[in-house]
Amino acid sequence: MGYEVVRIMILGKVALTLQIMVDRADGSLINVEDCEQISHAVSAILDVSDPIDGAWTLEVSSAGIDRPLVRSKDWNRFSGHLAKAETMIPIESRRRFSGIVLGADDEYARMRLDDGLEVALPFSEIRKAKLVLTDALIDACQHMLSSSGGVSDNSQDAVEEDTKKDQSKRPGKHNRYKTH
């Protein structure tokens, strides 16, 4: 469909949410219509296979500005920006890291920590990692907006209104479309 999955998670214990974060394969920005198309396609598959017991919510969204860093592609794309990461086991006597993204290869994500040291985090041990919202990151994303045709000042209001209007509900299940 021209999209890439960034992350899939099931959130919650009682009221489950299946969260799917996506990017466009061409790097342009995700909008509500994209989320709606993906949601309808995924819903059709899940309705047939029904892999989740009980009531659940499907949430399709963009990865957002302060996005998770999951793939080596993400670490390379956002090289030079501030991020936080947490590992499942200690690496160099610590599990939490904060610093500048230096990129990645197939096995390791690299960061320059706040103290100036560089660390290579094995992807297999990263519990979570995400960009930190900074002025530089906002500027980079605004540059991306302007180079992709621009977005009006009222776009966020329109996205929120479309999101409310376009929700489709099914018994015990419903879809939510989001952009960040």
C-alpha cells in the first residue's frame, strides 16, 4: 500500500488497544486519510483471523515527531538528534541512555552520551528508544512539512475534527485514526 510499519504494540490489560505506527515508504508525511486506509485494510484481515480475544481498539497513527526509534533506518534518518534509550540488560553498567543519535547498522544503534562517551546498543537488547522533542527536531520536521507541499496553520484542528468524524465502530471493537 506504500507504507512501512514502524511499530506494532498491544497496550492495556483489560481494554486492549492494538497500536500500529506507520510511515509512508516515500518519506512524506502521514495524514488521517492514510491512517483510515490502513485501518480499513488491517480491520478486514483481523475480522477474518480474529487473533485477539474480547473487545479491543485498533489505533493506526503516524510515528509522530518524538517518535520511537525501532529500525536502523530510524536511527540513521534522525542522526544528530537527541534521544533516550533503555536496554533490557545493563550495557557498560547502565540501562538508561541519553544523548545524540549517531546512526546504526544491522546490529547496533550508536549514541554519543551526554558525558561525551559513545555507546553501541545491540538492537536485540533495546527495550525502548525514542527521540526527545527539541527545537532542532521541530525545525527539522517543519522543514519536512514545507518540502512536502506545506500544511496550513489550521491543519491540526482539521486532523482532530476528521479523526472524530471518521471513526468507524463495530460491536466490541472500533478504529481510531491519529496523526502526530
